[in-house]
Amino acid sequence: MTDLAFLDLVVTADTIHTAAESAVTAVGILDGLIVAVGSREESAGWGTPQTRRVDFGDATITAGLTDAHSHAITGATTTALGVDLSPARSLDDVRAMMRDEAARTPEPGWVLGWALDPNLFSGATITSALLDDSVGDRPAFVRLFDGHAALVSQAALRVANITGPVEFTTNSEVVCDVDGHPTGLLLEEAENVMRAAMPQLTEAQKRVNVRRILEEMAATGLTSVHLMNFDESSIELLQELEREAPLPIRLRCSPFFDAGAEVHGEIERVTRLQGIRGDRWVVDGVKLMLDGTIDNGTAWLHEPDTHGESTKSQWLDPDNYRLAVLTLARRGIDTATHAIGDAAILAAVETIAAIPDEQKAATRHRIEHVETMPARTMERFVASGAIASMQPTHSTLYVWADHTDNWSERLGHERAAINGFRYREVHDAGAVLALGSDWPIAPYDPRQILADAQLRRPFDRPETAPVLPRQALTARMALEGYTSAAAYSVGWESLTGTIEPGRYADLTVFSADPLTTDPEAFARSPIVATLVAGQILRGGAASEE
């Protein structure tokens, strides 16, 4: 037992939510770990006159929030560049925003944008005409909001020398018209053919962008993030960042398994990366992708969508996916599988179910997104021991209550309105439900996501009807999705996710209680501070009290 005479920090607040939900108002911290919980009165006897003491008054403290699915590094360095198009409410808005971005970008530089919502096209074909009208004869590259498609101008196609169909080792596509001419729409890995022609950030610029976004995330209450699609080249970037200063949040980095690579070589590559770490980051687990997205017709469904699309796995040979997951589990490596369509979800569930019990006990296997799933598959999902990792704002920002949105229209009534986004049903059936943002696909502020998870609509649009209201989570379910469930989903439950002795001293300090405050008000409430390893951060930066 730790001698409570030796503490670095004691923090107190009127409300502290712990795992036991006992009357706790004080937390004692030593060497970056929680070593004591108790009352304000008890804490008066902890430490010495030199022990730092911070009283947050009427604030509420919880275990530090974890975003269970983010692309913070790739977003800051390659994806979320240029103008953020998410505020656009019409194609005219997009044209105006791209024209403004072109005016800000010195010629002949590329005009970049991200978060383009396909709902704005109202079912019309997505082509480069939108960008050609906006920026003229300049190269332009815009990511659609789902991160699985991009739209480029005709000038960009010329710069990259893309004149027709391109063959890929995954189910990806340079979309072409009936005459074989590229339309400007690039699906899945097709955008990679543009990379060599596009401008790249310097390493110094990447470090500035990454630190900025991590500080901004910390300012919203996040203390850790599970990074998906982690790129091996980012290891040196993180090492350089930590030479400059501690990271403002913890990062669990899962490298991406290339579905188009030779499977045995790829297994060895991601295995070699496991355990590489810094002070506040570690390479742990592997991210795999079974399909694309419903929005762009690249998901894997049992039956085609209403456009005749979404019929294939991202893997040309899905048996290699099963081989990869079973081999990684045998090696004690966690996996997270992107599976959006019902066929992809079932394939992931059946693979996880095939992992021997002793290996399953030593590893965690998540299924990411889980957007449309029939009841019979949900039963198998729960029985398999799979963990659900879902993002509430995907279904509040981009799906509409009347199901006239692009996602719903492609799926049809049953797969959208009945099988779609089963947050509450998955939770109530007994599966662990971790929550996250998928930034830059959707905003990363956890207060807004916690609110939307309860309201089933955008927190700031009270006039909007709730989407799939029966899938609403309670405030406690949502908070657990960002704390204890997120920790359990990666096997970190002995490290974080609850306020208990022995856990990391990672805490979020709210001005409003997330369990009792009206969700709309909570989404707008200030964050007082975050603590990572016992270091107090205000506004995402280290603070001296």
C-alpha cells in the first residue's frame, strides 16, 4: 500500500464519479498514478505541506475520456487539409467555399478540401464538374466525409496522368463514364494514385499540425485516443514530438493491415511493430478493413444496395482476412476490423467466433462502425465475444429521421430503419460498446458525441427529429462508452477507464455533470481541465496552478 505521506498531487471536487460510485471527492496521485480515493476531509491528512493541492470546486471529475476510434495523425497530416466543407448546406455553399479556398491558395497550388457530404448531391452523379465550376483549370482534391472516396478536378486528373481505369489489388476504383473517361470520383485506395502528384507537408509542418490537433482534443476533455490506420512513418514523428515536449494525450496506435499485400508478409510486418512505444504512445493491436462505406457503394452487403452496388469485400480474397485475424490472435495481438455492411459484419463475427477461447481470453477483437446488422447476426455478434466500436454522430449528422438521406436511400427501408445503427440493442444484448468520433469523418468533441448518443439528433438542432430514437443511450451508457468500455475494448481496463488506485492519473474535469446535465446544455459546457499522468492541462496545454 502506498504511503499517503508521499503524494505529488491531490485533486478535489464536489462530484467525482468512480467505478464504485461511492462518495468520493478527492483523488491522490503519485508518479502519474492514482494511489488514493476518498473524501475531502480524508485528503487533508494526505501528503505533506509540499504536496500540490488543487480544488476544482463544484466541478465534476470522471475517468479521462477516450476516443475509441480516431485518425488524428493521418487527419492532421494528409486528410483534413484545406477547407472544411462540413458546414456546407448546399452545393452552392461548396462552390463558394472552394472558390474562397482557391483565392487563398497561391497559384498554381492545389486547392484542397475535406468532409464533403454526398447528401448535398440529392442523388445526382458525383463528378468533377462541381470542382471545375468552382476552381476552373486548377488541380483540386476533396475528400468526401466518409474518408473512403475523393473527388478531384479534371486538371488534377491530368497532373496525375489518370486517363482511364486503373487496376488495384483491393476493390478500389477510378470511376469512369461509359466512354472510359475518369469522372473525378475515386473510391477507396484509388486516391493513392494522386499522392505522387499532390503537395506534401514537410515533417516540421506535420509535427506542428499533430501537436495542435492533440492539444485541441485535450481541450475538449479527451485524455487518450485509439488511432486507427496508424502509418509506420508516424513513429519517427511521434518520437520527435516527444523530444520537444510531452504529448497532451495518450495514443494507442494500431497499424493498418494492407488487404492488397501478400498476407503472410503483412502479418509479419504488423507483428514486428507491436510494442514500439514512447512515454505516452504505444503501437498496440492491428486495424483491418473488410469493406468500404454504404455512402459510396463500397460496403459489403448480402444483397446489393438500391444502386446495384456494395456487393464486395475490400479483400479480393476474404479468406485471407480470416487467416490474418486468426494468426494475429494466436500471437496475442488485438484486432479492430472495419465492417459496415451486413455481410462484412457477419464475416468478422464468424472469424472472431472461430478464435479459440484461451486466445480470446488473452486478446480483444473489435468490430468498427457496425452500421447495418440483422437481428440474427446481432445474436451471433454477442455470442462471439466481439466488441462493438461505434460512432454516434455518424447516424445523427449524416442520416435523417425520414430516411431520405443518401445512406438510407441506398440501403432501403429494412436495412436502414430496422437494422441500422443498433447502439442500444447491442449494449442491452450484452456486448461491450466503445464509443468514438472517427475524426476527421465527424467532429471529435466528446461532449457533443455524448449528447447526440442520448438525443439521437444533432445536439444543436432541436428542430430536427431524432434518428432511430430507440437506439438512444442513457447518459451513463454513453459515458461508459468513453471510459470503462473504451478501456476494456483494448485490454487496458487495469490501466485506465475508472478512478481507482493503480490506474493512470488521467482525469477529465467538467463544469457540468455528464450524468445529470441536460444533453444540449452539457454539449456546450466548458471543460475545466484534463489530467494526463497527473499533469494538469487547461485548454490542452500544461498548466501550473
